[in-house]
Amino acid sequence: MPTHIYEATTFLNVDLDIYSKSDLEPLVTALGEKVCVCYAGRPRRTYEAHIDLASGYPKSADAAIRRFCTLIGSLPKVARKLWDTATTREFNIGVQAAMEPHSFEISLSTEAVEDSAKLKARIGLTVYAPEVHKKIARKKRPSANGKG
């Protein structure tokens, strides 16, 4: 019986996270059906959009970043100006950690890094902790008297 939900550390996806002083709705609309919008709005003083690619999960972070770069490169002028004036543009690589393998590598091609740099986008990495079954997590909690 596995001690966690994921048997192996896995690349999940690349999210595009954009923060701006301007409403990002025209930018999101311009990207069209090629993306899934996880959130677009203004929760506080800053507008933000969190976007995934629509056509299934990419096989690699490199492929996802390059697809995003192609989409952004083909934006119409108004939407591209919103992109260019955003305060933060980030391709965030998501990784679900597990207990195996001992190490996990993600490599990006020179093209993906250069394309991101041309768009003035940074590349981030989020690693999610291994998920443990509730039954196992309860067993490992110390008792109220501090023993066990």
C-alpha cells in the first residue's frame, strides 16, 4: 500500500501568471480558446490572470513554455500592450513531489529561455509537497501526552 498519493515525482503543468495595474480581460479574451482561464479579475488593487493551456497537459515544461510564447507572440496590438505593461509575467512550472525518485530534473531548451526573455517573462518553479493518505498521517501524529 503506497504511503502517498503520487508514486513518483511528476511534472504537472505550466501556469501563466500575469499581474497588472490594468484590466487583463482583453488579453485573456485575445488568447481565446487555446487557453483555460483559471482566474482573471481584481481581488485587491492589482489585476491578475492565471492561465493554463487548453489542449491537454503538455508533456514537458519546455513544450508548454514554447506554446505560450507562440500564443503571446501572435497577440493583437491592444492585447500585446497589456502583456508588455504587466508588472509580472511568469511561466510557473508545477511539480508534484513524491518520495521517488531521489532526484527529479526539468530542463529547458535555449529556445524556451530566449523566447521567455524576449517576452520579458520570468520562469518560476512551484514544488508541491508529497501528499500523504489521511490514515497514515493520523498514525504519525504525536499523542497528547507527547509520546508516540
